Amino acid sequence: MKIDVETIGLPALSAVLGKSARIELEGGASLGDLVDQITQRFGPEARQVLLDRDGKLDLTVQVMLNDEGFITRDDLPGRLLKDGDRVRFMLLVCGG
């Protein structure tokens, strides 16, 4: 299946992945599998942006699936993808 991936506010990830890319995954893959695929395929640069020291999604990165809003980190492994889904990796911005 083909998943459309966008990067927003993550210039280091955009440098290796592009601002948008189409990633091919096996059927039945989850958002967690997509993160694993990206870090394996695009190497240390992608790992440095997406993962913390423990190998979990970094707290500064938010994930959106289609137009559903943000997906919690705990939900990534169980959230199954389907062909044509759009996943956005975004920098979490806080302030006031």
C-alpha cells in the first residue's frame, strides 16, 4: 500500500525525506511501522529527528493521520494504515 507522508516544520527530516513523499508499506502496517520504515530507510538523520534516546517518537514531533487530528504516541503501534492515507509529521510548537 502507498502512504503519502508530509513533513512540516522539520527541516532536517525534509532534507532526507522531502516535504512530501510516498512510502510503500505492506498491508496491515501501523503508524508505528511507518515510523520504523522511515528511520530504517532514511538512516541516522531521520532517526535523530523522529526518535528520542529510548527509540520512541520524540516528544517534539506530532503525527496527524488524514484529517483526524493528532495521534497519541501510545496509539501509533495499533493504528492501522490503509492505502492512500496521508500522514503528517509536524514539529510541536508551544509558547505564548
